[in-house]
Amino acid sequence: MNKKNSPTIVKLGILTVITSFIWIGFEVYRALSIEPEPIVSEETLAKVEPNLDINEMGSLQQRIYINEENIAPINIVSNTQKSQEEKKENAVESEEATNSAQEEIEGSTNE
């Protein structure tokens, strides 16, 4: 009975050692690849004053407000609309070419 257990223990030990080496390798890679924390100035880290500035609040009402009427309309044409318009133009051109070719054929048969 003891002989059957020893290969299982050896396999388990080998897998444990392999797992440990992989774990150590990943930790070393992570430690070397982590970017250092950015340096932040003291001004940025300073606490914000909790009191509102009344003068600034009054200047908000004096700011310019732009209505949608003041903004020029923007026409956005998608690729499908462009391709449909091109197909219509091509269809008109091909129809005109067909008509002119038919007129030439009729003109040559009449002579």
C-alpha cells in the first residue's frame, strides 16, 4: 500500500515546487513592471476651501449663454447615405448613356 502513495506524494511535491517558481516569477515580473506613482505637487494636494466665494457666484450670472438657435446646423452624412446618393447618380448617368446609345443605334439604322 505504501508504494502506491509515494508516487502521488512525489507528483504533488513536484507540482508544488513548479507552482512556487511560477508564483515567484510572476511576483518579480509584477514588481519590475509596475510604474512608480506620479509625483504630485503640494498645490494639487492642498485641501479645498469649503467656503463659497460670493463674488464668483455673482459672476456666473454675467456669463454668455448660447442658445441652440445661435449655433449653425451641422449636417452629418453617413457612408450609407453617400453610397445611396452615388448609386442614384450612377443610375442616372447609366440611363443617359443607354438612351444616347439607343439613339445612335436608331440613327444608324435609319440611314
